[in-house]
Amino acid sequence: MKIVRFDDHRVGVVAGEDVVDVTRWVPDHSDRWPETYMVRLVEDFDRIRPTFEAAVVSGERIPLASVRLLAPLVNPSKILAAPVNYRPHQEEMGAPGAVYAGQSIKSVAEYGVFLKPPSSLAGPGSLIELPYPDRRTDHEGELGVVIGRQGKNIPASRAMDYVFGYTCLLDITVRGQEDRTFRKGFDTFTPIGPWIVTRDEVPDPHRLGIKVWVNDDLRQDASTAGMIYDIPRLIELASYHVTLHPGDLLATGTPDGVGPIRPGDRLTVWIERVGTLTVEVAR
Ligand code: MN
């Protein structure tokens, strides 16, 4: 099932080229801050799912092309991210002439995971705001994993039971020497979407093509098979650090090919079986 938010805080289920509005069956739905209903939806999904499925059969269909999609998740308790989780990306960051040339670039094994603020989320069609127009700011296309159940100290062997679903994610990053949370935490720096696809539609998340275009230029082209820590190991590590809650979002790291974005650029992330997310950089 593909779950979206759209227009004026509506929640929908995608049916082919259409969306069916299921907002009335979403517990605690309210547009008042803080919007908690998507987290509640994830937590209660096993109970809600049959209602959503029935709604898709009988409900009114609205063409997807006629709605404005929003970030499919709002106010997760946290966003956890893997800093360097693909070898070719590790190599490109420290290569001669690269941003961190000459510096030792470690990996998730040494860095651990870091936090991005939930307020950095943005959705399809959002405008990424560059806080420092004169500093290099990069796209990092990543597979986003939405956690479905509460857990602490989750062993890798059981970690996939804690996955709710997947989404395309951009980890927008100002290059420099400040802590990651600062450089990657600005408003609009975590676009996700276009929907959350539930895990049953993605049998093997470690065998997915992932591509990123800037305008018509293919910049990143890899497979999620290249992760240094796969999703179970990331969940094991993250849940050793903190308690994971339903709706928490895990950014699994970017493959190689990262590069600068500029005002007016159009960024497109495609992940096999997950979807295509397009956002623009504000002028
Ligand atoms: Mn990243």
C-alpha cells in the first residue's frame, strides 16, 4: 500500500493513477501543530489497514495529478541517519580535489548514526531553501526506512520485523566542518516522498536501483546492495543508541555521485519499487 498526504493535510491511499481520501479513518487527525496522526497511523496500521483497503474499493478516486502531495510523514519523534554507508561515497569524499581531500573519511562503523531534526522534512514539490548561497550544498539521494514498532536493543536478526515501509529521501547537506546535525538540519533539508510504500511491496530492500538526477543530468546511479551496514544492522545500531518509535525515519546513507545543487535546480530521486520524488531548489 502507498500512503500519501496531500492538499490540506489530507491522508490518502494510492490506487493506480488515483488517490482515495482516507482521512476520516485516520485516528487523531488534526491539522493543529503538532500533527501526530501519521505516527498514530503507523502505530495502528494493522488495525486500520482493512478499512483503508475497503475505502480503496468503494471510495471516490481523485487523479493523483490533480492533488498537491505533501511529505508523507510529519513529526516523527526523530530522524536517524547513517553518515557514510557506501564505500564509493566514502572514497569520493576524501579523493584528491574533493571537499574533504586529505581528511580521513570513516564510515558508519566508526561514526555511528546522527540525528536530523524532524522540522527538516519537506515533501514532493517543495522548495529547498539554501541557507548559504555561497557555500557548497549537495544532494544525497537515499532510501528512507520508516519504523513501524517501538523497540530498544533490536537484534539485526529480528530488525526487519520493525520496518513499516520505505520512501525516497534526500539528505541535503552543506559541506564544511560544523557538526552534521547543523549542516544537514536546516528547514527543507530532508525531502521525502512521494509516498510511504509498505514493506510488503518491497520484498528485498537491499536489491533496489537508486538514481538521482539534477535537472536532466544523471548524478547518482547505484544499488542499495552497496550499503556497508544493511538495514538490519542500522536498526540494531540505532536502537542500541535510542528507543525507536513508530514513524521514526532512518536515512540509510547515500551512494557515490553526490554533487552541488544551485538555485532553480530540479532534483529527482528514483528508487526501484518505491517511487520517484521531485523537488526544486528555491531561486
Ligand atoms: Mn546522507
